[in-house]
Amino acid sequence: MEIHLWRELLDPYALAVDELVTKFNHIIDEYRHAGEYSPIELVTGRVKTISSILEKAQKKGISLEDVEKIDDIAGIRIICQFVEDIYKVVDIIKKRSDMTVRKEKDYINNMKKSGYRSYHLIVDYAVETLKGRKQLQVEIQIRTLAMNFWATIEHSLQYKYKQNMPDNIRERLTSAAEAVLQLDREMSLVRHEIMEAQKSFTIKANMVSDILNNIQNLYKVADKQEVLRIQDEFFRIYQNGDQSELAKFSRDLDMISARYRAQSLR
């Protein structure tokens, strides 16, 4: 296949990856703007390189004319903090109207012999190109942070040794996989406390952002000395670290800002 034809083939996949990364990042933002814990921690995406596609096509016995049968040319990786979050994300994906799950494999409850754990979905996703609508297959891998660390290392070693990984390294990988499994279990035991702490942090961050926006807007319409007094009061409360006092300050500041907005409309 000529180079320009490869580019024509892969461009829609790159578009799909860009769109899906943006959409999943928006889900994170929605949770956090609402002051809620997000089951998604991080999202990345990639399009397979031509060499990787050729290698997989050869391995699977797929001709170059049929390379679009390869279901992971476009790949999205969703990283979660806890195993429980993975299944929450799977539910979110299954309920979406812009993609349809074609296949799924649960390598968490059915861990691979190597120790690999992850949840895989193959979804049908449509993109709009200059030549019209194109339906593509996209692989979505969902893992915890710990699973992803192990899988990244294992992938690098598999690439280096192909099918000839030394026994001592394979044994160490197996031992590390068991440690990752135990780590995920331990983190699940304190999941509620961690979620509450992160939720509290998100609420405070959103509150501080709203306060600073209000103060910035007041500089345009209010007496400068009054704004400086408000600003000093904010810094005092913030340094004290009392979130209930900060919440009251934020509500009072909203009322002051609303009053100035009403005056500007007269």
C-alpha cells in the first residue's frame, strides 16, 4: 500500500482518537465541576503505527486490503484509581448513544496467565470526514493506575524479547502482578475515605475559583478599597483552612456581586 493511501486510511482513526479523548476528558470535567468524584482519572489515546499494523496483520493472517478488520488500530486507554471504578466506566460507555459495544473481555476477573489485568471493549464509533461518515472499530482499555504500570513494563519487555523472555524476568513479572493485585485490593479497602478526601478537595478548589472570579469582576465595578478589603479577608480565611467559613464567605461574596450586577442594570 502506498504511503498516501496509508495516511488516507489512518486519518479517520486519528480523528476518532482525538474526539474520544476529548469526550472522556469532558466526563472528568463534568464530575469535578459538580464537586463529585470522577471514576476516570486519566485518558490517553493512540493510533497504531504502520509497522505495528503490518506486524499484527501478518500475525493474524490479514491481507493489506483488509487491514481495517484489525480492531485496535485506534486505541483509547482509560485509567482509574480503583477496580470498582472500572466497572462504573464500562456502564457509562454502554449507556452512551455515540458508540456501540461490539465485543468485551474482562481480564480483571479472568486474569491472563502472564498476570495481565484490564477490561477491553471494542466499540463501533462514527466520524465525519470530507468523504462522509465513516464507521470505525476502536479498542478501549480500562485499567487501574497499578495495572497500567505493570502492563506498560510487561509490554516493553515483550517487545524486547518477543517470545523468548528469560525465565527469571518472567518470574519477576509474575511476582509483580501478584503485588499489583494485592495493591488494588488494599486500595479498595480505603476507597471510601480516599473518595471523600478527593471530593472535599474538588469542592474547595471550585469554591476558590468562584471566589477569585468574583473578586476579579468586582475590581471593574466596585470601590478599590472595598475590593482590597474583601481580598484580604479571603486570604485570611483561606490560610485558616476552615472550609465552612470559606463557604460562608463565598455565599456572602455572591450576594455582593449580585448587588453590583443589579446596580449596573439600572
